Amino acid sequence: MRILSGMRPTGRFHLGNYLGAARNWVELQKQYECFYFVADYHALTTEPDGHKAEDKVFDLTADLLAVGIDPDRSVVYLQSKVPEVAELTLLLSMVTPLSWVQRVPTFKEKAKLHPDNVNLGMFSYPILQGADILMVKGEGVPVGKDQLAHLELVREVTRRFNRTYAAVFPEPRALLTETNLIKGTDGKQRMSKTVGNIVGVTDEPGVIQKQVMSMVTDVKRPRKTDPGHPRQCNVCAFYKYFFDDWEHYWELCRKAQIGCYDKKRLLAERIIETFAPFRERRSELSPEAVNSILDVGSLKARDVARATLREARRAVGLPAYLDR
Ligand code: TRP
């Protein structure tokens, strides 16, 4: 099975990215042929300052490499270095009824978040995503729940293309990352840079410490001497990821034998310690090294993309490229 997934370079890599996605990507590359990319075209739909994107591309790529995405096993590339994806988006858009895209809930949400910049690229976002996947004939797509509507649309478009022209593409399926929703420091919303409720992964210990200490805990426990409700507490939720004996801490919390402050202090320590090797590996990555990894990966992805596009163009009835 061929795997493909991407992440937008929109800000500092955080716990939600790691626990919800990257951790799973690292596992998948042990078994499958994987394509992982930085979705800088997609980022332009909400952050039009392309010229500022370079640092963010470096940051995200370096973080992915630091947490274990291995360019010797997986093809690690930058979306915009494989511009064939834009041509495939165009071809797919011809078999995509407007009404199918209008149904996608994320467009409405994004339009609400960025009312001054509701653009066509934002609207056709899931078709570009489909082109990412189909371009390499990806079969398994590890994503979070928020992406399921996109995947469903991509599957429909794939079937329609194959039916209309020729069976060029395998129908991709979502590989749901099982993790529960990773909530941010506010304990309410999904962890996201836009909301500003993140906890870093490769950031300096002092930064992570501060972010964890700012976490909202059990609101129904006004005093340390009151019994806690670990099920409703976001800090306790994180214990499940970072402590094998999380049940022990949950019990202490229930019996009011550990306070919220101490729980956060321990969690911060544990996160910093767990990610220390990532932080170290990241500090060894120079922009040149990261760029050269992206260049090599993008050339590989491009070879695959061009072969697929040749097939797709032939299926549609367009002439071959001139470069034979
Ligand atoms: N839309 C995805 C997100 O916001 C990122 C993405 C772009 C992606 N292209 C993709 C994910 C292709 C999987 C496959 O998280």
C-alpha cells in the first residue's frame, strides 16, 4: 500500500501535530512506501504572504525530520516543488460538480475565519488535496477526523474520473489516526496555532514549561483539597500519552493527593524529557541540509507525478508533453 499525507506550514509544530499525525506517520513508514510533504500551496489559501513562507517550510520540515520522518525510507518533499500537482488539480476540477464542493463544511468554516479573503483556492482546497494523493496514486491517507469530508469528496472525484475517462487512479482511503481530539491549553478547542493554545514539541524547555503551566485544569476543583475529576481534565488527558502509570496519577487526583499545579509541573518535565532527543536532532539540522533533503525528495515525487500525469492526460484526450 502506498501512503501519502501532508501538513501545512502555518506555524510552530505542536503536540497536536505530533500526537495526532506525525507519530503515526513515523510508524507507517516502517511498513509502507510513504510520501510525506509540506503543503505550502495549501498554506497560501489562508496565508497569502508566500515570501514569508520559507522559514515556516524550514521549521516544519526540520520538525518532521527531528521526530523521526526518515528521508531514506520515505519521500519527503515540498508541494510547490512538484508543480505537476497544479495541472492535475485542473484536470480533476473538470469532473468535480460545484455542488459537491459546496457541501464541504471546512470551506464554510475557513470563510468565516478569514472573511476578508474568501478565495477560489480556498474553495477548491479539497481538489488540490485530491491531486496530491492521486498524483502519486496514494492508497492510504493518514488524516484526522477533520479531514474526512475532504477524503470522501476525493473518493467521489476519483470514481468519477475513472468512470468518465479511464481507470487511472486507485481509490484512496482515509487511515484514521485513532487518537482522541488533542485539545489545546484552553482545554476547550482543538490545539491549533490559529487559536493560540499550543504546547510545543521541539521548543526550548522554558517555552514548553510556560505553555503547560498555562493549561486550564479541572474547573470543578476550586481547591487543592477538593477531589478532582480526571476524566474532565485536559491535563489528565495528556497523562495518558506521557505516563505508563497514568492511572495512578488519575487516582491521586481523584483522592486530592496531588494538586493541579503539581500535575502540570510533572507533565511539563515529562514532555521536555521525552522530546529532548527531538530537540537535539533538530538543532543539528541546518537550512542547507533541510533544503537538500526537500530537493531530493521533490525530484523523486516529481518523477512519479509526471508518469501519472502522462496517463491522466492520455485518458482525458490531451496531447502528450513535448519533452519526449
Ligand atoms: N488538508 C490537510 C490538513 O489541513 C493537509 C493536506 C494537504 C493533506 N494535502 C493533503 C493531507 C493530502 C493528506 C493528504 O491537515
